Amino acid sequence: MSTGTVIDLKDKILIAIAGPEPPFELEGEYFNYSKADNDGKRRILKEQAKVVTTTMTNDEYLLDERKKFLEKIQKSELLRNENWTNERFMDGDAETTNSKFLAMKYFLARFNTAKQVSKALSQDKPNKNRREESDSELQPYVNQYKPPNRRILITENITFNELDQIPVYCDITKELDELVIPERLAFDYIDCNFVNKEKEKKLVDAINMSKERKNQIKCECAKKKLMCHKNVNYPCYRMNKAMQKIRHKGNTTAPCEFQSLGPNTLSHARNIFFDNCGFACSDECACEGNCDNNSLLIPLRHLFPLEIFQSDKDIGFSVRSPVFIPAGTPVMEFTGEIVERATLYGLSEELADEHAAYSIQWNYHDDWQFHKFFNSLNFTDEYKELLARLYKKKFYIDPTNIGNVGRMIAHSCCPNLEVLRVYRKSLSPAHVSLIMVTIEDVYPGTPFSFDYGAGYKVSKDTYLTTVCKCRLFSCQGNGSNDTFKTLDTHSMAVIIRRLHQMRRTT
Ligand SMILES: C[S@@+](CC[C@H](N)C(=O)[O-])C[C@H]1O[C@@H](n2cnc3c(N)ncnc32)[C@H](O)[C@@H]1O
């Protein structure tokens, strides 16, 4: 584990232009934690760990958290009128559309290449003779974690930000003496992306060029209420609409939808970063991002209470929320260092493997639709040339040493989140943010997950999908239920609907 900390990097870091300034005061407890190396951080976490017990039942705890959440919403003029009990997955036609979308997503998670996918899709037929499972057979896949009453609380707040309190629990160790803080838990927390000025000089050039008036995108609308953007002349809204229409060849489904409070919908389960990108208002706009054209509004406000917990040795730490989150909600951002592939793989072999395991690649070097798109804009020629050069490379967000809660989300073959790219202020790779959006209604306590992709390896010769421990109904991991592994999308959609009905009544 490398030991770079916020303190070591303070003078080298450039906050990627899209984000607000993070709390870099480095005071008090945060200062001590941040200046410590990995061993030191683990020591601090171990020293502050304590056993906590509760006499509340799980239902009482969830009710209490829901009450607190609703009180928080009531305090916000912007969010007060939203209906957070609305189950979007079940909302009329949305149920059919959503279950088909999820079934397609789970189906695609099985294949490594586009060729395999095409072949499998051509053979994807409903099996009318299939016996339907009973509720008790499906019960193990309802998937709502209920922690024990006695837990080890490693830290009350891994973020050090009182507006975003995220506790970390260990539920696999009973006694404090036995608690081992893994290296991967001892990272520096950051709320926005950043660029290392020394490593990514071209990104710094792009950030500087983006400050020219012609290369900026921001709304200068009068400060009004939530719907202020719905004027087709506002640049960010127009840009959002235009970007949502960028499509990979052959995608004839409706464009995706990126908005503040949802539902954010995806265009297609395939080609996620090709076909699903949007643009958001930011603090530079007259609305300061407090409008409906900002899919980062909820993540930046840290609206949903989150918890990091460990209940499984193999999976490690995971994340869950004690409140219901409807489908299509951007729950959190995935933050870290914006790096080019060569920077990531220029690390020593061991470090590169470790960083790759946590990083998300969010663009494709041959994304010619995106090239065509920014070339059609009124940016300066110099900026367009630089963007063309930059976007021939692959970019990652690397949260290994400095990142946020997004880095703790587990993989699943039946994920409930999708990671999407959204830009603010301009279109360079330094203006990107990755948002993690729910693709189904997420019931209280359900661990969050996304699909790491078929190419993700846990060791030199082992793909994660072959050893996956998500244990959900169509998990591809060894030892999982074989009857679900090869299901067609039609049968899967039926099971997905039934699981949702079961979750609602639990
Ligand atoms: C990005 S990290 C996720 C956070 C990690 N659980 C932790 O404790 O730091 C990815 C690693 O988590 C583990 N992991 C995540 N999802 C898994 C799954 N479904 N099955 C097995 N291991 C998983 C693997 O070790 C993987 O390399």
C-alpha cells in the first residue's frame, strides 16, 4: 500500500475544476490522521475502535433513521416537497421497463466480449416451461443486511466532515483484541476529484484553457426556484439535453435522462459510458447548482445516511443506507485522482494492480461520437485540439490513496447502482464527475453494488466473476445457484419483479 497522503500532496494537487473546494484545513483529528502513513492511520483507527451494543430491533433502528432523514429533508426548501416514499420501480409502466433493464444488465454481466454478447442475445428466448420458484426459494436473494446487536465501531466518521457522517463497522470480529484494520481501510477522504499537477500536465493545460470564456459552459440565469433551468436557452440545460443524445452506433432506445432529483434513467444497459453522459449546472451558474439540471445535487449534499460495514471476509467492506432510495436517484459521487492510463500503469507492478483494483475507467479511447460532439461546439480551436489529444487516451478515477465512500462499494452480478459520467463547467477530462445512480428501488439495509465489469481480476489468473461472492440470484461465482446462472432475460425479469414485491412486504 502506498502512503501518499493529502499532506504530502498538498502543494501538488489541483482540485479538478468541476468540484467545490474540499475541507483542506487539516485541523484537529483530521490533521493527525492525514499526516500519518498507512500503518499510522491503521493504528489510529484501531485505537479509537470500540464495541457498541443496541437494544433496538432492526425495525426500530430503521424507523428511527427514516424519521431523522425526513426531518433533514423538511429543513431543506429545495427537497421538502419531494416524495421520498415513492417507489419508482413500481410506478406504473416503470416496473416492466425497469425489470427488463435490470435483466439485461445481469445478462450482460456474464460475457467478456461484444461477440459473445451478440451471440447470446440472438439465442435469448423465453422458456415457457420453466417452473417458477416459490417465495421461500427466492427468500435468500431478498438481500437486506441485518447487523448483530453487538458490533465493533471502527470509527464514527471516516469522512471527518460533520455534514457527511459515515461510520465504519466490523461485524466479523467479536472482540476488539481480534480486530485487524486492513490496509485498504486507511485512506484519506476527499469529496471531489483532483489532479496531480506534476503527473498530469496536459490536464492542467486543459483546466487553464477551460477558463477562457468560449470554453466555459455556465448559466447566467436569474436566481430562481427549482425549475429555473427549464428554459431552452440556458447553456447547461441545452448541453445536458445534447449530451444525453450522444449514442453508440445501433442504439435506438430513448436517450438517458440526467436531472437533480430523479428519476435519472439510462439509455441502455450496454456501452454505459458511451451512451449515458450528461451535463450539470454548477456553483459557477447563477442558480449555484440549486436547480433541476444538476445530477450532482444530492451527492454533493450528502443527503442519504450511509454506513460502511464488513460482514464478509472475502468481500471486505461494503456500503448500505438505512433509508429507502428510489430507482434513478444519484446517491453518491465516486471521487479520487483523475489519472491517465499511462500514469496508473506506470506505477510499480504491485502498486498498479492495487490501484487498478480500486479505479474506474470512465472513457474509451475510440469514442468518436464524443469527439464529434465536442468538435461541433464553439470552443477555441486550441482547446478542441487539446481535447482531441486527451480523449484518445483512457482516463481513470483512482481513489486508492485519496477517495471517498464510493471506493468501498462491492461488485455484484445483480448490481443496484450504475456509475455514470457527468460534466460541469466544460468538457475536459478534468471536468468529469462519476455519479452512482440507483437502477432499482433500494430498500433499507441493502448493500450497494455495481458491476465491476467482465475484465476485473482479483489475481493474475482469476476473474472476479468466477469467484464472486455477491450470492445474489444470478451470481456467476463458483458455488452459486446454477439454475439461475444461465437464465434468459425474460425469466430474470419475472424473478426481479417478484423479489421487489417480496422486499416491499418484508
Ligand atoms: C474496490 S474494492 C471494494 C472495497 C473492498 N471491499 C474493501 O474492503 O476495501 C474491490 C475488492 O473488494 C472485494 N470484492 C468486492 N466485491 C466482491 C464480490 N462480489 N465478491 C468477492 N470479492 C469482492 C475484492 O477483493 C475486490 O478486489
